[in-house]
Amino acid sequence: MQQEAENLEVFIKVAADSIGELRKVDVMRVLESNSMRKRPLANYICQHRPDLAREVSEVMEDEFGITDWRTTETPVYA
């Protein structure tokens, strides 16, 4: 799991130096950066940045039409 998390951090770097520095406006850019990893990236962002969960959900569902992207560990926004 640690190895996978490190691999996903690479995709965050298209928009930010780290997951901690990722901005709301960059969520779509990160998620569209690798079409094969949209679901894992969405979950990774939500798990490490619950404050961006609403934006991730909107992008995944409204922009990409993907509604079944959450894992059981993914926080749901309030």
C-alpha cells in the first residue's frame, strides 16, 4: 500500500509539489492526467485531503460520469 501511495504522488506533481499543496482548482487536472488511474487518484486525494472530497466527487461524477469510484475508506464530504 505504501508503494502505491508513493506512485500516486507522482501524478499529483502535474499540479502541485505534494498532496498537501494541491489546490481545489487543480483537482481536475490531476484526475485527467492519467485516465487509467482516475479512481485510485480520486481516493488518494480524498484520503489525504478530505477538504477536497467535494471537488473530487464533483469532478469524478459530473465531468467524467464515474459514480462508482469510492472505496470503503474514502471519506464522504459533509
